[in-house]
Amino acid sequence: MDELRDYLNILKSLGFNEIFIDKEEKSVEIQEKVKLLEQIAQQIKNCTKCDLHKSRTNPVPGEGNPDAKLMFVGEAPGGDEDKQGRPFVGRAGKLLTKMIEATGHKREEFFITNTVKCRPPKNRTPTPWEQEACWEYLEKQIEIVDPKVICLLGAAAGYAFLKRPVKITKERGQIIKWNGRILYLTYHPAYILRNLQAEPILLQDIKRAIELAYSQEEV
């Protein structure tokens, strides 16, 4: 990926503003991404790095567009996610889907996952150690999907990336440069279910994250 970026930068310096990719070539690239993501999902299925695997029903690797410009990252799977093996399918997930659709986009356009891939007991917040144990998988997913923007849903997701406590009510809406990408902090949809007055704010933030992802501006 670094070699490809270097090559594209060379072309840009030579005056090339647009590069046309053969559809068949792009299709092969996406197929390779799907294959790599499936390999990570299998690794997660067999993972015993932390105790969360002992109580899970199903691991929840994540799902969505393998070539997405925007990735949503929450903190951990809940009960519905644990049953189905899919991210954000419970009440909070349905709210997230509703808000994405309210922007004129579809959930399938983006890649959705969590900082940890197994449900913590009683839906508690994952510990920093559990997030660190799962970080390798999330990091690989980011490398493969290669999103321009990562929308962090909630303080726990912010902690996993920034390695510090995050006060989401004060820091939401912030744009942070991170490893050649943009991190965008906002509320977790579960917070909105408990604080309905903040729903317009989350919708505004999701719109902004999507705008940043599809913007032609460089990171």
C-alpha cells in the first residue's frame, strides 16, 4: 500500500490529476480485500487472547464495504450482535442505520465494526487490556479497507485510538489526523437512546463524517 501511494504521488508530481482504473482490475482488488477480511474474521473466530471469548455466543468481526471511504467503529458488540454475529443490529444499530439513510446513503456503503470483537459480560465497557488484545485485528481491517475517515462512536472507541481518556461531550465533532487518516469523534448511538435531545447532534456529525470521506481534499 505504501508503494502504491508513493507511485501515485510521483504521478501527481508529474502533472497527472486523474487516474483511470480498469473496472476489472478494481474488481480483482476488491475481491482480494474480501478474502483478506475473511481471513481476519476466521482469526477472530479462533481467538483466545482475552477472556471475552469464553462467554460469547458469536464473535462479531464487522461487515460492510471492503473498499469503504468511511469506517464506523463502536466500542463492543451487545446482546443482539452476539446472537447474530453482526455489528450494530440492536436498537443502537438500527438508530445508526436510520441516521445513515437520513443522509441519503446506505449502511452497505461503509464498513462497520467495534474496538473489541466479542461481547463483554452484561454489556460493560471493554477494558483497555481487552481493546489492546483486539487491536491487531482492527488495525488490519483498517489497513485492508483503507478508509479516508474513521468515525469513532463513543468515548471507549476514542480511547482505543487515542490511548487516553476521551470526554465525548466536549470532544465530539473534533477532526483528528491519525496515521494519514481522519478520526472523527461523536456519540455512540446507545447514548442517544438515553438522551434523545442529542439525536440531531449525532445526525449532524454523521453527515459531516460522510462529507469528509467523500471530499476531494487530501488528509
